[in-house]
Amino acid sequence: MATTGSGGLRIESIGGGLRLVGVADLGTRAVLDRALAGVPATADLHLELAQLAFIDVGGVTALVAAAGRLDAGRRLVLHDPPPELLRIIDVMWGRPRTIEVHS
Amino acid sequence: MTFAHHGFLYRDVGEYLAGTLPFLTAGLDLGRPVLVAVPQPRLDLLRDRLGARAARVRFLDMREAGRNPHRIIPWVLRAFTEEHAGRPVRIVGEPIWPGRAPEEIPGCVQHEALINVAMADTDAEVLCPYDADGLHPGVLMYVRRTHPTMLEDGEVRTTGGYADPLATVALLNQPLPEPAGPVDEVGFGVDTLGAARALAGAQARAAGLAPERVVDLQLSVNEIATNTVEHGGAGGTVRAWWDGGRVICEVRGPGEITDWMAGRIRPPDSSPRGRGLLLANRLCDLVQTYTSPSSTVTRLHIRA
């Protein structure tokens, strides 16, 4: 879908969601925001994160906001998130019910 | 809604109990949520003396919960008032104790001053005991300056000496001493924040920090560097060193901090911003700041 240079963030469409490859920080915030704005609200959103090397607080905030935009009963499902993602969610939001983690 | 912030000087255990116990039991009699955030061994002392009533009180060891003084407002005090939103609460909070490291004291005094701003919209009554025999006169001189009222002889009194909180904060906004030993340094910009994270990670791993704490330091450094780029409008530098007990990462960049509430108030859930310093304050063992019109320096400490 979108790519930046080295140290950037590449986002690929996969069945039922997105695969994030690279780094989600201030330098790639716009790439992440654009991708999340385009996902349908009517289904669970799956994110494949095994190749996400880092995500910052702003990036996690964008994920939590995306989960909040899903229709009632739908969830954001995080697959193999990096450790700092869980740390940020646990500290700032205490693991919302709309977010499911598969490690 | 009324907020109250009383200072209280005590000289021994007897005076400590004479001031804190009636304040706590009166709060319990009124049915209020009550928090005791004081350092050990006085935490256990109060728990013992409250007896069966201790079951209705929240206890936090301030040596842990308040080890970084800038952590106390968002993650101890406001966390408690927000948990009990709409109800008046009582809190005994002792942020400064004998033996607290000198480098932590300016931030503690700034914290005490900023409570008056950050908690003004809450219905909390906070009592802050100070060990008048054990603390340095240079610390005790700030008690009346940072507390609008004092508890003396069992009575709350307006004693005078209270000063504008932001003037007190400015007074304690002083340049930080240069590190004594060798430091590693790297520059960063919006597209090279990874360099700041890499330096923090390398220093943390070399110091033998647990993997979770390596992550905490990298996250914190990344957020402060991100703030530098977003608010300062340009990149900056990160320096990292080991002081024998802690890893310290310093982020330096353009721009002055003018909002001292930053990192102390949780933004609404809908806000996309305003969580970076809040998180660093939560994760780090100490956060030090010196800000001037030309630049801001933030030091993040994680102990081994």
C-alpha cells in the first residue's frame, strides 16, 4: 500500500487486515494513519505484527482509536506484537475489551 | 468542589500519628475513599495503627510509587481521584523523606508546587507530612511555600508564605550538572529517531538491565525525542551514560517547556497526543528537566 525509505514502515493488505513491516514512529505516522483510516468497520481487524520492529505511543494510540471505530462487537486482533506495544497498552489503557492479543 | 493541600511538620512518631491518624479516621468516618502514600516504615506503622479500619484504606509505598516525583500527580494522586470520580477523597502523601537523593529534591519541590495547579479541579484533601528533624533546612524552607495551609497543633491554619506555584517551579528550574564519566552521544531527527532508541538500548543492555527495563528506557527516550521534534521543531541529541547504579539518557533539543502540566495530566481518551512524557514519568525511576528559552534538557534514569 505505502512505503517509505529505510527505517520506514511498509503496510501490506492481508486477508482481514494489515501486515506492518518496519518501524511505526513519528517519521512514519502518516503512513500508519492513512492505512488505518481505510479499514472497514464492519469486520474484526487483524494486524500481523511479527515484522514490526518498533511502535511508539502515538502509533499505539492510533491502533486503540482504530479499535474504537470498529462496529460494536468487532475487535482489533494483534498477532505477535512487539513487547513495547503491550507495555504501552497495559500502562495507558489497561488492555481494552475491544483488543485481543495473539502472541 | 474544593481542593485542599496541607503541609505538616512532625518531629517524632508521636507527632506523626497525632497529625495523620485523626485526618485519616475523620475521612473514613465521612465515608470517603482514603489513600495513604508514604514511605516505609511509616506505611506499615499507619496500617498497624488503623487496625481493622485499614481494610478500607489504599496503601502505596511512596519509595516505589513516587520514586520519580513527576510520577506522583498523574499515576498516584489523580489516578485515585479519577477512580473515585464525583466523590471527595482524602490522601496522606509524603513525597520527601530523609535519605532521598539530593538530585531528586528539586523535582519533589516542583511536584509539591504543581499539585496546587494539577489537583485544583479535584475534590481531594491532601495532607503532606514532613520530617522536621530528619530533613535538610533547604528542603523544609519550601514546605510553607508549596502548601496553602499547614496542620499545626491539630488545626488547619493559613500561615502565609505560600507562593505562586509556577514561580517556585521556575526557581528550581536549574541547569543539571555535567556527567563525571564518559558519555555516548548521537544526533536525531524526525527520520532518525531509531538512532536515539539504538543508543538507549545499547547503553541499557551493556548495563545489564532486565529486558523489560531496556524496552522501558528505549520507549521513554523515543517519546522525549519525539516531543523535541514535534514541539521544538527540529532534531536534537541524545547522550547516554552509566553512573554506577543507573543508566541515564539525556535528550537535548530546541524549544522551551512552557506548560508544566505536560506529563502530569492524562489527556482524554479521544486525544491522539499528550501521552509521551506521561509514559516516561510512569516508567523511569527519575526524570529531570531543565528548560530555557533556547533549549530543553530531559534526563531519564533507570536503575539497574
